[in-house]
Amino acid sequence: MVDTIVFLVAAVICLTGALGVILARNPVHSALMLVMTLFGIAVQFVSQEAHFLAAVQVIVYAGAIVVLFLFVIMLLGVDTAQNLEIGALPAQKWAALCFGVGSLALTGYIILAVDNPVTGRPGMGGAIDETANVRLLARSLFSNYVYAFELTSLLLVIAVIGAVVLARKPVKQLPEEAGR
Amino acid sequence: MAGGMLTIARILRPQRPTRQKLIAYESGVDPVGGEWAQSQIRYYVFAVLFVLFDVEAVFIFPWATRLEVYGLFGLVEMAIFIFILVLGLFYAWRKGVLRWV
Amino acid sequence: MTGDPLFHDGVDLVDIGIMGLKVVVAFGFLLVATMFMVWFERKLISDMQNRIGPNVAGPWGLLQTFADGVKFFFKEDLRPENADPLVFRLAPYISAVTAFLSFAIVPVGGVFKDVPGTTGTVNIFGRETFLQVADPPIGILLLLAMSSIAVYGIMLAGWSSGSKYPLIGSVRASAQAISYEAALGMSVVAVVILAGTLSTHDIVAHQAGGINTWFLVTSGVIPFIVFLIAATAELNRPPFDLVEAEQELVGGFHTEYSSIRFALFFLAEFMNVITMSAIMVTLFFGGPAGPIFFGLTWFWPTIWFMSKVMVFLFIFVWFRATLPRLRYDQLMDLGWKVLIPLSLFWLMFISLKELRASNDWNWIATYAAAAGGLLLGGTLLITALRAGDRAYQKDSEDA
């Protein structure tokens, strides 16, 4: 009973947020709506007893990645509604439409094909122990997925290198800069 | 337990607007009349670095709670992980993007 | 078994009532403490600066904050023309709510004995419960989550004001906050390694054996120092209050805010100071654990907790009165080039120390291997960076 209510509330939050992301005119509003969606998902995780995932969801996605988005938005200063018609590639609209319809159809198929009810299932972690979440995660991290785990660090470093390269001034400009 | 957090928020929220209602007047006088401005690119680098260390912390926590279980293997794995990430930090450091001028 | 024993045998109305009571009491306590904190800070600073400070409202000016608060209600609420109305209204709430939510995980009382997981409960209406609003299994991660959300309060406040000073102030503030949040997280890991759990209640239970079991001692002092500095910076408290540097930025992100909305930011700031002090006490100073002398047994832990928190409140004010403000480049350097490498190093050191102790490895062999690893890593790092530099120089010469 309580689970269902929590699920419904969180689902509404998620969907409202998701719609808001694409419908909001202002990019900062879109980013905020994204945070709302992420929060809704975090609540879903909590209701599935996946506390650690919920915390990670908030810390990494809402806390770091959307902040990064916001920095970029403020960097570009895109607050005045730009005319999107000019920037878009001609094929982009149709491609987006195709992908949208395709993924919607896929989601629909999954929902129909899977016989069991998707909602109202008991949590996986809670059946064992409340702190088991973190432990189970650690176990798979250090056994099956240890290479993936190490590769993640490489991926992150590559991201940083990319950012540094983008942010640095071109070398040729340096003498002029020094003169000022 | 999970609801605890939400309960607090729910209990907390209604308390604020009652205070808000005490304010009867509101006006839109604008003393400054500013423009939207742009921020600098160096903030972006810090944000990316923050993502790096945030994800790192997220990976460290499960290991930290089960330190004994994974023993030497876990320690070496984590050392490699941290080493690679520190490489990123030192790279940014070396390239001078951490320097604030 | 973790978690609050209140919910172990099902949930009924009394449990929900106790839960509600805890929330209300904690909120009330935090509000009163915040008001007191504002007065305390003003009075203490004026003492340190040889002034009198607030002395009109109430005895020793105790009611000064209350008077200010009442005044805020009667002030006009201005909203700049260019402001984004929705976000402008939202931002103060984000600040205030996150400030309170972090406090929920702090155990404020309960008798802790040296057996983790079994103690720290009190009896309310015949139910065993923890004296903390919530004890989620992720415990201390909630603090990190909330402090990362708190960044939004500042960032959005500055952005939505539609004015230059707040925008610059808020971008600075959020860059500062995220820089130090990384260091904050790393220093918490040291405690988690020692405690082997994320739950704040269990963390306190591990420190119940007296001062030499406090994580301040067992983790070495470094994580605590890193945490203290990072927390001060995270809260934008002096000497890290560049965000509100009056000389250059007017009032920082809340320049355009007035009336009760400004009061919310103000409240959130001081609430955060109290919360951070409480978290520090929880993580490093054994929380409510302490000797029990006579009389009511449940009474003493709370007293211990409050007096420990008071010490930190004093330290925060002391910082403000003593230390000059940092420059922004110094601030960023301290965060990224000192605190983060230091806490990472210490993290590895502590885990090595713990593993050595639990597996009974040889002293010399362990540390020799560690030193060798460090040397190897350092050499690799320097070689890699050198090679990168050479390639870079070659490229720029060619160009």
C-alpha cells in the first residue's frame, strides 16, 4: 500500500521532470527539471531498498553532473531564447522523431512482453540485510567487474584531459597574453 | 527509514509558507537592472574535476566499508584506481588550469 | 542488526507519533540553536574585538536574533525585474531544507557502550529508539548528498537574481563548494574505513570506549583537520567567505534578496554551521558518548553532545574573528593541491595500517612495500608528465 503510493508519487515526479526537461524554454529550468527527475529516481531506488544507489544518484548525478551542466549553461550565457531553427541540421528533426518513436515502441514492447507486473515487487537488498547493499556492490566491484572498475578511472581521466585541452588557451596566443 | 527523510521534508515544507503569508506586500522595484552575464571557462575545468573525484568517492565507499574482506587485492586495486585518478589531477595541475590568475 | 530498533517489530501509530515528535523536536531545537548561534557569534566577536555587541534586546542581548527575525517578517520582499520568478523563490528553500536534512542523521543522545550495534537507545513511551531523526544505512552519505544539493541553493539564487554581482558571487561560491566537497568526502572515507559502516549511529558506537577510541585519535589528526577546513570552506564561512566579499561583490549571491527570503539564507547558513559542528562531533569526537555520573542516565549523553558541539561553534566564530580572508587563487590551491592529495594519501595510509593490523603482516615488510609502491607510482607519474611536456613543447615548436 505504502509502496504503491510512494511509487506513484515518485513516478509522477519523474515524469513531470522529464517532460519539463524537454518543454522548458529556459535551459536552466531544464537542468532543474532534470534534477527533479533524478530525485524521483532516487526515491524509487530507496523504495526498492537500494539506499546506496539512491545516495549515489543524488551525489553524482544531481550533485556533480547537473552542476557541470549548469556551469556550461552559464558559460555559454544561453538564457535568452535562441532561435533553434537556425542551428539544427535538416535531418536532425526526422532522426530525432525516428529514434523517439523507436524507443517508445521498444519500451511498450518490453512492458507488454514481460508478463509479471513491473511495479510492486519486493526489494532485492532488503531481504538480506539493510547494509548488504553496499557490501554486495563491493563484492561485484572487486570480483566480476574489477576491470570495468579500473577502466572507469581511465575514462574519468580522459574526460579531465579533454576538459583541460578545451579550456586551455592556444599556445600561439601566449606571448600576446604575457604582454598585457 | 527512507520515508523519514521525506517526512521531514513534508513536515518542514508547510511550515515555511505560513511565514510567507505574513508578508502582505510585494513589489517589483528593481534597484540594479543588470544583465545576464557569462562565467569563465576555468569553472568548467573544476566542475569536471569534481565529477572525477565524486565518482571516485562513490567507488571508494563500498570498499572502505569492507576493507578487511578484500585485503591486499582490494588495496592494490584501489591504489591503482586512485593512482590513475591522481594522474588526471596532476595533469590538470601541470597544465596550469588549476592556477587561478 | 542495524537501523533504528523502533521499526524492528513493525510500524504502528505510536511509532509514527514518536517519529513525528523527533522531527518536530529536532527542528525546534535546531531553530532555537540557530537563533542562539547568531547571538553567540555576534557577542563573541564583539568581545574579541573589544566591543560590547548586542545588549539591548533582552538580558545580554539574548533576544537580538529574535528581534531581527521579527523585523524580517515586516520587511518588504523585493524581487528584481530581471529575476527568474520561480527559481528566485525556490532557491532559499533549497538552502534551508538541505541545511535541516543533514542534521537528521546526527545522533544527539542515547547511552553508548563499547559494544557496536546494541546500544545508544532510549525509551520513549515504552519503545526503544535512537535519539536521532533517521539512521539510514547510507548514513554519512546523506551528508554528502545534501551538501551537493545545497550548492544548488547558492547557484540558483545567484543566477535567478538576474544581476551581475549575485551571478559572479554564486558561480564563485559553487566552484568553491564543489572543490571542497571532494576533500570533504575523502576525509570522511578515513572514518568509514575504521568504522566499517556508513551509519552514523554505528560510527558513534565504535567510539564509545573513551577518548583513545575516538576517530580523531585512531585516524590520526589529518582527516579531522581536512574535514574542518573543508567544512569551513563548504559553508562559505570566514576565512573562506570570498563569496560574500563585500569589497568586491557587494553581498554575493544573496545581494538581491530581502526580507524573509534573505532570512532563510541567513538561517540556513547558521544552521549549517551547527550541523557541520554536530557532524564533526559525530565523526571524530564520539558524538554523545561520554561518562555517565549520576541521576538520569539518558541526560548525560545529550549534555556531552551539546558541550562538544559548543566547542566547535566557538572554533568557527574564533576563525572568523582571527583569520583574514583568503584570495581566490589561494583558496583553490588549498583545496585541490593540498587537501585532496593529502587526504587521498592519508586514506591509503590508514587502509594499509588497518589491513596490517588485522592480517598481522610484518611491520617492516608492509611499510617497505608501501614506500616502494609510492616511489614507483611517483616515478611513473613524473615520467608521464615529463614525457607529456616534451611532446607538447615539440608540438608547439613545430607549429
